[in-house]
Amino acid sequence: MANMAQAIRLALHYAEKNLELKDIFGQDVGAPLGGVFTATQGLKTTWNTPLDERGIIGCATGIAMTGDRCVAEIQFGDYIFNTIDLLKMVGNTLWTTNGNQKLPMVVMTPVGAGIRGSVYHSHSFDAQASRMPGWKVVIPSNPLDAYGLMLSAIKDPNPVLYLNPKALMRVRGKELIPGEPKVEKQLKSMIDAPVGDRSQWAPRWPEVEEYIVPIGKGQITRSGHRATVVSYGRTLHVCNEVADELKTQGVEVEVIDLRSIYPYDWQLIKSSVRKTGRVLFVNEDTEVTNFGEHLAYRCTKELFYELMAPPRVVAGKNVPGIGLHPNLEDNTVPQKPRVQQEILSLLSENP
């Protein structure tokens, strides 16, 4: 089974071949490295840029304005914040041109904690991304979704932010990408560059097929009737594990993988909350002005008389950064004990 880095690479290869993807670029995106997580290794249209995030976004905007499809990578989400004004202008371009200027560009950036990256390599970006109208925003939690969401993002005629969780880039999936070899070692031998000299290496791409995950469609990863837990990205796995443990105790909670932060699958959330009457939103961005707060507000506003307890949010602590020591990171972003405690506390509330 492919890991997330390989899945993204396979999607980009498919897009080069079938979707007229013309440029994939960013810091160390091209040869010889192929991206800091190797997600762009061996691809035909990759090229390296200077260490200049604003230049990368500006270049992507210009390419997209000509009508060409491109994928630009900001090496870590921690360094995308100095491009906010440019991202905002990209997001409002279709609107300000009365629908005449489309921008078929994807900005890909690894986000979140989980790699012991300390202050400069552990930030999330989903809350900030949700505040930029005009952008679609996706965040996969597994390799198959990473593949399908990337193809959807590249096909889209307007800008898409593709947030890939750092901690999941080496995690293998449980489902094959259509056309992927069934043997893990075979895929690795075909598309992973060797360590050392790569000057004579070339990938042998498998004949992968189109697989689309529609932007704006979530999915239920665990079924239950006692409470709804909504998450995405790295913390989705935390929620799944907690749900599995609670099920052994006779407590069945429903877990939703949102997959898209905007547009998000409100109908899926609404139908689940109507069934369970209780909801918890979990992500690792900081808790003040968190995207989960918006979802909790909307649940309160639209489903007030169907709730048996106030909606809750479990998010990252509102501190200036994440420390390098494992204890500091683990006490800053949501972990299994905290999520389980919040679910059990939510279930203890009586209407």
C-alpha cells in the first residue's frame, strides 16, 4: 500500500499525463531531492525555486492567470503566513473580475505537529485557511484520499489549498490506489529514488487510474449513535482509535472525516448530529478562533432544539508555539486521553 507521500506523487504523475498539469515547483521540489517529504520525486514538470514563499505564490498566480494548471509547494505550512495578502488576492480574483478570470492553481503545504518539529515546523494552517474566501481547502487523512483530493484540486478551475499532514506522510494506507501494485516493495522499487547518486535514476510509473474524492464531501469512518466526533487530518486517526476503544466498552460514537475544510460537508454533520444529539469537534490548530468553533456555533444555531448537550471543541492549546520535547508537544495538541475524556464528559451531560 502506498504511503501519503507516494500517493501524492502518483496523483501528480497522473495529472502530468492526463490533466495538462504543466508546472510543479517550490523549494527543493525538483531534482535531486523531490520535495522534503519526497512527494514530488521523479516527476517530469518539477523545478526548484529560491527560498521565497511570496515568490512561489506570485509565480503560481501568474501561471494560473494564463490558464495553465500548476501545483506550487510551500515546503512547510509554518512559512506560508507571510503570503497571506497574496493568498487573499488570489481568493478574490474570480469575484473581482465578475467571473472572468479563473485561477487553476493548487498550493500544497505540509501542516501540523507530530514530527517533533518544535516551534518552526509544527504549526497548523486550517483555521487561517478557513478565513480566506475564494479558496477551497482540503486536508486528507489517508493515502487514497490524498490521491483523490489532489486530482480534484488539480481539475478545479479555481485555487485550492492542499494541506497534507506532516505526521501522516509516511503512513501507509489500507486501500489500494486504482492501478497501484499490490506488493508494497514493488511500488517502492518503481517510484522511490535510491539513496545516494540519483543522476541515472528514473521512475517506472504504474498505470494508475483516475480516482476522485469530491471537494466538500466528508465520510463516516466509524458508525455510532451516542455522539458525533468530527475531525480531519492527523487528529482523525486519534478520534478513530478512541472510538474503537470506547466501542469495546459498549459506547458507540460516530466519527466523521471532514476531508474538506471549505466547502465542508454540512449535510453529513447535520444528519449525524440529529441522530446522536451530541457533537465534539477535534483538530490541532490553536483553540482561540479555531475552525471547530465555527462548526460548533453553526450546530448551536441550526440544531439547538435537537442537541442534548452543548457542542464541544478539542483543539491545540493557545500557546505561542510547540516545544521540541515530546512532553511539550503532547500536552499542546490533542491526544487520545483528552479526546476520550471529552467524549465521556459530553455523554454524561443530561438534557
